[in-house]
Amino acid sequence: MLAPWRVDTAIEWLNSVENTFIPVPWGKANRSTTVSLPNWQPGESYYSIKKTGSSLYHPAQHFSNRPAEQEEGANELKVELDDKIGKVQFESHNEGTIEVSYWPHGVTDGSFVLTASND
């Protein structure tokens, strides 16, 4: 049985050099997204995260540890393991759609896949 999994987002205000020299009235937000993957097994589990870009400055992103997707240009993110829950975090910058696919037993059972979206 799998524990519930989540896609969490957080807004962090950054004090960057850019904000110091190029002030903007709305400030600059940096949105960070964390994906929790229950029963994560290093070397066994796979993930794929696709985020659509909603602006010219923040294009689409694709992260995955699946070899076939990495060959197509996906970047791999480090999975932090916390009591059998894998956590992947990345900066998502804007309000795009995030789609997650998770194969808890990807190496041995590639047909069992969990999917979620923030849309």
C-alpha cells in the first residue's frame, strides 16, 4: 500500500542583485516546488516531472530519472530520502502546469504508474 503523495509549492521573496539595480513595483517571486514520492526505492523507482512555461523568460522544464527521458533531454534531480519518502525540489518560477508521473517499482513493474497535476 502506498502512502499519499503530494506536490507542494512555496513562494519565497529573494533579495537579488537584479532587484537591487533594476527595481520593479511587484517584486520578484521565486516559486519552489517539492514533489513527495512515497515508498521511494533508489535504483528501483522512477519519476517524471513536466512543467509548462507560461512566459518567454521561464520556459518549459522536464525532469526525470528514467534513462529514455534523459536521452531526450530531461534533467535529473537529486532525490532526498526521508523515512521512505523521496523528495524532489526545483524552482518553478511561474504559474505553469506541473504534471508528475511516478513509478514506485519502475524497474520491475513499469506498467504501474501514479500521475498527478496541479491543474
